[in-house]
Amino acid sequence: MQGKLRNRNLIDSAVSLVELVYHSVVRDVRKSSGNATLGIIIPIVQTLLMVAIFFAMYSFLGLRGMMIRGDFVVFLLTGIFLFLTHNKSIQAMMGADAATSVMMLHAPMTTLISMISAALGVLYQQTIALLVLVLMVYVLRGGLEIHDARGLILPYLLSWSSGCAIGMIFRAFKPLAPRAVSMISMIYRRANMITSGKLVPANLMGAKMVAWFDWNPLFHTIDQARGAAFVNYFPHYSNLTYPAVFTATVVVLGLLGDFWLRRNVSASWGARSI
């Protein structure tokens, strides 16, 4: 009898947790753009604008022939969309409710649920935007040449999860120095324009140049995504093991930072302007 009651309590707790996370995700999606539909349209427009800009730039400079042989739009999409997903994940995690947030006054709410909701919210928005974007490109161009579509799933998820992990670190230090951390995160996200390797395939870089990029997990996920997208491109300088290990390690550090914050939280931190 006690075993049945214990199992029922576990099921009820799991259902309550899923329901709480669901409502938190809905709140985060609406909070990010004010409208769920707009939250999906914005990443689509951002991606299309960046694809158009880089397509025009490469065409004007005559660099299209230097890239991977195949569909040039796919080359741009694999770099730009993973880049945007990574950066949006960082921003979403940094914006998750902290221990000093008013939302934490509600008994069921915790900072862990807040972080999970922020991560799932951006994954939902980016996934829907990706599906709509691929459908649009397929219809408008009469087809889309992708060698291994399933091989793109893991690089996409690692781009998202590594962004969330880095965002957790920034989030842990943000209450201590809000302005400094915000500036550092902005510099990192801007630097990803170059250090992610989305502009040039890794195989075209020299060994010395690769050393400046391979610390970045996004460099590996973008290069591996292009290896899956193109039949004649084989990544030599990247792998999926590094971003996976990087993500797991940084998530643990982020959780330790969140634990320390909850133990040492102060309402006055919100008033700091360092």
C-alpha cells in the first residue's frame, strides 16, 4: 500500500513539475518578444537578412567559388542559423529569473526551473523558425540539397546547449557585476561572427589559423554541420566530442555558481551598477 502511495506521489510530482515548466516556457516565450508568433517570425527574418547580406557580399567579392562545392545557400544557412541559435541561447539563459527575482516568491518556482524554461523556450522558437525557414527555401528555390539531414540534428542541439551552458556562467556572475558581465557577453557574441568559423570552412584554414578558432564549441558544431550537409566536405579540424564535453563541464560549473548564488543571495545586488 505504501509503495503504491509513493509511486502515485512521484507521478503527481512529475506531472506538477512538467506543468510548471510548460507554463514557465510559455511565459519566457511571450516575455522575449511580447507575442508568441512574433517570437518565431523574428529569428526567421534575422536569418534571411544575414543570408541575403552575406550572399551579396560573397558574390560581390567573387568568393563563392572558394567555398564548399554545392548549394551556397545551405553553406550560409548552416553557419548563420547555428550562430544565431548559440547567441540567442546565451541571451535567454542570462535573462532567466535569478534568486532575487519576484518570481522566486512563488513556492513551486526555483532558479533551476527558470533556467530549464529559458533553455526550452529558445529551443522551441529556433526549432519552429528552422522548420519554417527550410520549408520557405525549399518552396521558393524548388528544392534544397542536403546530404545527411539527420546528421544536422546533433550539431544543432550542441550549438543550443553550449550557448545555454555559457549563458549559465554569465548568469552566475551577473549579480556581482551586471555591467561588466553584460559587456563581456556582448563581446563574446560579437566575436562569434569571426571565431565561429561560419564565414570560411575550417578545411580552408591553415593549422596556425585553426588554433585561433578551435577553442570555440560553435566552430566545431558549424563545421560538423557542413560535413553532414555536403557530400564532398569532410571536416578535418573539428569533432562533436569537444562541444559535448565542453557543454557538460560548463553546465556543472554553472549549476555550482547558481548554488553559490542561492546560498549568498542579497536583494541589494540588483542595485549594483559595476
